[in-house]
Amino acid sequence: MLPARKLRTRTGGKFFPNPAQARLRVVHMHHSKPEPLGRVRLISTDFDGTIHDEGAPEAVPAALQRRLAELQQGGVVWAINTGRDLCSLLEAMVQAEMFVRPDYVVAVEREIYRWDGEGFRPVEPWNQQCREDHAALYQRTAPGFRVLHKQLRGRFDAHFYQDDWSPLAVVARSNLQMDEIQLVLEDFCRTEGGLSAVRNDVYTRLSHHGYSKGTALREIARLHDLTPAEILAAGDHFNDLPMLDRQHAARLVSPSNAIAEVKAHVQQQGGFIAQGRSGLGILEALSG
Ligand SMILES: [Mg+2]
């Protein structure tokens, strides 16, 4: 079984209707050149796999941190947009000995927190509305969830559980198994309406379809009166797809370790695929 911290934190994702097919679409992958940052006023980065790599000599490269600090000093707003909950993110930032701090955190792909000089405070009325919308949706869909839960347990030997954010969360034994489970979940979401199955690797949770890394980024942009032309978004996995979209950010970036579906999605929209892994890749995009 996977460590508890990972169960709790590493979930999320959007998805292709048929992941196997989506993978086949990525045939030629070439690296483009990053554009100069120019008008960018807001940067939204995923955390795990995008700026943070546990296995790297520096989990979050110091050079990337210095560049982010420099951009912040120049008035750029930086948000970490993650599937982790706030506590887990802050814990990981301490472990990574990070010396820069984002202006915003989007946690669990939906809640927004803003640094106020002393701590990260919930951004309202967004978070309250988010909680109410999820509570109403989960109440409406509860009977369906009970049936689905039973059906899934009968078919798959994955780990199914409930947490503060989702009445049904899954940790699959493999990505292949998650591909199959994801199809069942997407079917359920279509039938019930209003739901998304948010996947990150072998983890999936359910969410209100109105809340994602994309809509949270749009809310931060609204608070700062910024247009997509002034926004850069960077991510590596399924749960980043909603923000890796030109309707939210004109500049799209993926590190070299991003999954094929994400690279294809970014490249199709004229985004930048870095040569470096995670933080070093994002640094390439921010160096212009
Ligand atoms: Mg990631």
C-alpha cells in the first residue's frame, strides 16, 4: 500500500475519454523556444513534477526560486496550483527548503489561499461557495455514489476511500488499472451531471465540474484584473489540463517529464515543451 501522505495529497486530474488513444496522438515531439516573458503578470505552476522533484539533487532548483523571487519583485504574481491540500504543500515546501513563497496557493485543485504577510488566508467568497457547491452536489449524487462504490469494489482491487474533498477517491494499483477505472468514473460523471473525475497518475477524486485548476486560475486573474494574454501556466499531469488552456493562459509550459497527453495538449496550442525536467524545465520558460 502507498504511504498515507501520498493517499492524502497526490490526487487530481482531467482526462481523455480514451487515455490509450490519446497517447497514440503524440507522434513527433520537438522542443520549441520559450518566448520572452514580456507581458506576463501572473504565473501559475503546478507543484509535484512541475517545480518539485523529490528525486532531484535540489527538489526545487535554487535558480528557479531566485528567478521567481526576481519576477515577484518586478510585480509578477505567482501561484502554486496543486492537487495537494494546503498543509501537505506547506510541509513539502519546508522539506524542499524553499526560500521563495507564492502569492497564492490553489489547493486540492479548487481552494484558493492568499499570502497576507503572515499566513495563507482563504480567498472568499470563492472557498465558501466552493464548499457549498460541492456539498450540494455530493448530497444530490449520494445514492448514485453508493451504487458506483459497490460496483467498483466488485470489479477492481484498487483502494477506494472517502475524504474531506470527495465521497469517492481512488488509488489504483497501476496506471493501466486507473485507465479502466477512469472510464467507469467518467461514465458515472456524465450520467449524474455536474461532476468531474480529476486524475493525477494513479490517483483520482471526484469534483464539481465548475471547480478546477483552470477556474481557480481564472478567479485569481479576475482578482488582479488580468487577461489570459498576461498569464503563464505550467503543469505536467492530467489534473493540469484544465489550466493548460489558452482560455485561461496564453503561455503554456510543460517540463520534459510531463506525460504525453499533457505535452500534446500544450503543443497543440502553441505552448512550450522544455528540455529540462520539472523545475529546471520551468526555469527555461521563465528565463526570457
Ligand atoms: Mg504534477
